[in-house]
Amino acid sequence: MSDGETEIRRALPEWIQSHLDRYLATDGADGHLWDSTAFGGSGKIPTLLLTTTGRRSGRRNPLPLIYGEADEAYVIVASKGGASEHPGWYLNLVADPQVEVQVLGERFSARARTATGDERAKLWDQMAWIYPPYNDYQEKTDREIPVIVLERPGN
């Protein structure tokens, strides 16, 4: 692990850092299904690892995120718990939409794009079904929480 990756991981809350470390160490066998009950979810939900490139640092930043699937793509939500500003990882992928994704032991490159209009509405409903607290997060903030589609090249 590089010094930059160590620095980024130290900045993560301990429970996210632990989740990330377990996911990486076991190719997702421990970590793919995350117990969301402590955070208002209804049980175990799927997570992937998203690696963005820091828009200022240029460092690779991995992070576990809840996901859904739609039309051969993965879908994630930039909720930041309903904070008034977008999460840093979202700002990173807006600056550079080429990302790396890991689902269980499968790693691949993808291009990220923010869903809009009817597509966003449909995907939001899908993701809120997977993790109902997303609706509470949207109520807490004035910003429209982005829904991101991660597409493999050629899809």
C-alpha cells in the first residue's frame, strides 16, 4: 500500500476502513453483503468497491458502496447520508469518469455517468428499495442526490 493510500484510509471512519480491508482481503467473501441494520437498513445488502482517481491528489481512492444492477451496469448513489455537499468520490468521478470496480473477486474498468430524468427516477426507486434510508437522506438535503451508472466498455 502506498503512503497516499494509507493516508486516505486513515481518513475513513473505522467501520468503513474495516469493511474495505475485509472486502479486499477476501475478494468480497467477507464484505460483499453488508449488514445495514445498524444504519436503518433491513438486512444484508450488496456492496462493491469503487476506485476513483483523486481530482487534486491523483491518488487511487477505493471505497465500498451499496449497489444495484440495471441493463448490464451497476448503479450506486452519492448520498453522503443526506449531507448538503456531494461526497468526494462523486466529485472525483465527475472530474474523471474512468473508474475501477470490484464486485466480489471480479475487477474491471468502467465509465461512470450520472443518471438524469426518467432514468434517474427509475433507478432511484430501485436503489431506495435496496436501501430505504436513501429516501430519508434525500429529505434531509436540498441537493438532488446523484444516481450513478457504472458501465463496462462496450455496453
